[in-house]
Amino acid sequence: MTQPSNVSEDNIEEEQAREPMPELTGNEPFFMVMNTGSGSQKAQDIQDTIARVMQESNRRYELMAVDDGAELIPTAKKAVALAREQGGIVVAVGGDGTLNAVSQVVLGSGVPFGILPQGTFNYFGRAYGISQETEIAARCLVDARIQPVNVGLLNDKVFLVNASLGLYPQLLEDREAYKQRFGRSRLVALWSALATLFRAHRQLKVQIDHEGKREVLRTPTIVVDNNALQLKHMGLDRKPEVKHSNSHLVAITSKPLSTLNLYGILLRGLLSRLGEDEHVISFGFNTMTVRLGAGRKRTKVAMDGEISYMRSPLIFKVAEHQLPLLVARDPELREIA
């Protein structure tokens, strides 16, 4: 049974105070951007479910399907243009990469944003009580309200959940390779992480500037988190410098670690006790600049699970605009994460 999300009312009020959000009439058409990939049966089932819910709700919609991730941004731009012309809503249907790509275009456009999440972990949707079950999420879309959501930026590129460099992108890259071989499950993800941490890793030498402070650090990884639910699941939400900070992003890093210490951090994270690990450094901030050590001009980064390369310096900050996210109007339909 679904119940209200665990997002605190204080956080909601703080977000809502930043900028006004449009009111929904309940008649807005949906322009849905979906990456169908290889055209699997699951993708067809999702489309059939959407069609049935929209028909039963007498709600106009257009499904804009793509079979190549490279087409997500151009298609999202078309969806935003149509939504502006017709007073509609743009909806992203898919995993973290799809939600990220579409939100990149929607942010700052003034167009409301909905999601039908399909990812393995679905941290973004779960943080706002949005079900991973397509039918439930679709029914909530047709009777929704708007909740403003803070968005992170890395060199002006959107991330909804987290962005990282160093070891963490390698963990994600290896996890995807394992999933391709053994299927998508949390057990496969765990096994992949254990295998990755067993190998030797290069340490990053970085200069970090944030909130008027500067420090030089050698570290295996830096993760910047924008998701209260993920912080809670790792056990970092109880740390004073995170919980009581007025900042909206949280940096997580450490000094150089042995393989045994890395396994210890992984275990504490799984047990929601990462905040108790003496090796973990975490702090809240609004803007942070990371400069790579001498001789390194670019590095591998991960943003909501998508891997790319970026040039130094890396500037993490809270986006000026908020994302007008559709959530269930009835609190009883919001799922507890």
C-alpha cells in the first residue's frame, strides 16, 4: 500500500519558496519521450500500459519514442516546443539516463516535467514517492500537482541524483558490463562492486574550493549527491555537517584507502552506516570547484550513471532554476521509499 513520501515538509517549503511554479488544470496534454532501445517486449508493454491509462483517463498524449540514446536530446527539444505551444507537460519514460537527458532540456523552459521511471535503483523517482510500476505512476500523472525540485549542475550539465569522478565512475562502468552479461539485479551490482574494488586504483590529486575554503587532497573518488533518499540509505543524513547544512549539494570523498578499507566503506554504505566511517569526508555546499593535479586536463565523470569525459576545472553547483516535477496530488498515492 502506498503512503506519503519521506521527503520532509521543511525541505518542500524551502524548495517552494525559491520560485513560483505553474498550477495544473488537469487537462494538459502529455508529450512523452521514451527510449525504446532494441524494441523489447518490455518496452511494448510499457507503451500499451500508457495507452490504456491515458485512454481511460480521457487524457491527450503523444508518445515520442526513440531507439537510439543519441536522439533523446533532439526529441526532448521537440517535446518542449510542443508543450510550450499547447500548454502541455513533458514526460520522460525510462531509466536514469533518459530522465537526465530530458530534464536537461526541460530545466528553465517553464514546462512542467513528469517521469515514468524504469531504472534499477530509481533514486530520483523514489525520493518523491513516484512508483516504478508504470500503471501506478501513469495514473498519478493524470491527477498530479507540481513540486519544485533542486537540480545539480556539473559544468552546466544537469544531474538529478549524483555526479562523480575517480573510482565511482569506474564502479558504474563495470556494473553496466556485469549487467550486460548476467542481467540487471542488485545482487549483480554488488558482485560487480566487490570485483572492482579488489583491483588497484589510481588516486586523484585534486584542489577543492568551496564556501571560501581550499584544500589539496589525494583521494580515490569524489561523489556529489543531490538526493536526500540516497544520503539516507547510505547513513550520511545524520551527520551534522550534512543534516544541518543550508546547502543543497553534498560532497563525499576520502583520503587514500586500502582495498580492505574500501570494502569496509562499501559494507557500511550497504548497512546505512557510511557516516560512521572515520575515513569518509562529507560536507554540504552550494558551489564547489575541483581542479585536477598537474598534467591532467580532463577526467572521466559519471552523471546519473552516464559516463563521459570533462575538462578541469569541474564546477559543481545548484542550478538557478528548479525542476517543476509532477507528483501525486493525493499524498496516500506517494510510495514510501
